[in-house]
Amino acid sequence: MQNITSDFQQYYQPKTALLIYQHTTKSGSIYVESFEIDQATGQPINAHPLSIEEAQKLGRRLNAAQEKHMGFLVPDGLMPENVLYVNPRGEGMVIWYTPPMKQKLFFSSHLGIKDGPAYVPALLWKATKNQLYIFALDKKKRPTLSTKLYHAPLFNTASNGLVCIGDVKIPSLDTASLGRFMQAWQDFFFNSKFSHLNGLLPVSVDPKQLWNEQVETGKPFPNKFLLASKITLKSILP
């Protein structure tokens, strides 16, 4: 495990210490003593009973932190119909799907594919605060546990659906509402440059030729070229 003490001390310095005493015979009866921390020695000094003003200030800060966390993955209104699963605990997790749609796509110059709008198939998304997985669907209707998943026919995606983040900075999603969380990941994915196959041939034809034709013609994505994945919707649930 990485020792983060030095990094922590670089940004945070101890200011106050609280010592809580519990009555030996009266259950629930406590006494709280507050100490200032000497910045030169790091030792507790000036012990005094925790004042009402200090307790109220601490309570406001704790409530603000809790309220900030409580907004994470909360719907902005009614639960979106395309959401399949939500878990706000820890890193959080959302699974949702999008219908076939036209998107502006960007490709690294070495691929020899034109940037431009093109239709992508229906997609299944799974995201936490730090990771994104994408699969393709051959139908636009709401997926079920038995729905067959396909490899996403795009670049930068591994066989298990994991999207290669590279050195691109992920936007902070710690307090994002459900809608903002989903939109942020979709924007991140489509606004990034597709650059490599990541060990996976995502379609049954030459992907470079396919996407050049998609950008040039503007036709709906040909689902017949999708390749089936061994992963199921049921298996990506916790």
C-alpha cells in the first residue's frame, strides 16, 4: 500500500484535536475536550471544554460534506428510462444504454480515417468514477439480462469492454448527479481521439475502411459487422 503521509502533510496541517471522555456509569454521557495544536512542535496545547460555537461550526462542516456526497448519482428528476442499474456506494456504478445515434467522431491522423459525423450502433455503457466499459447492442430496445452483447465497433476498447483512458484527464465526478455522470462519460468517449485497436478487432471487416465509409455516406451503422462478446449483461452486474 502506498504511503501518502507526506502528500497529506503537504496540503493539510493539524489545527485542533478533540478528546472524548465517556462516563463510567452513565451510558451516553460524554465530555469533549478541545486542544489547539502547536504548529512548531505538533503538540496539543490550550485544553478547554468544546464550546457550543465550536460544536456548531464542526456540525455545519460535517453536514456540508454529507450533503455534498448525497448528491452523487441522484437523478435530476425522474429516473431516466435508459438507466439499467445504479449504485452510489464507493466508486459508484451506473449501467445504461443509448440507441443508435449520429456522433462526431475524431481519429488520430495515423489511422487514415476522416474525422466527421457518423452513425454508431446502440451501445451499453458501464461506468464508475474512474473506469468506463462499452459494448454494442444489435437492437435499440431496452436490454434484459439475456440480451446478447457485442464488442463496441470503435477503437480504444479492449475485449472486456474496458475503454483505454490513456493520459486524458477524467472530469471530477465525485458529486455528479446521475444525468451529469452519464453525459460526462459519453462526452469524454466521443470527444477523445480514437487511436488504436487495443488488441481487439472490433468488427468482421476492416475497421478503417468501415469508418471511412460511415463518415462519407452517413448511413446507419451496419450491425451485420458486429462481433459477439462472451460477456453478458448479467455478468457485468456486481
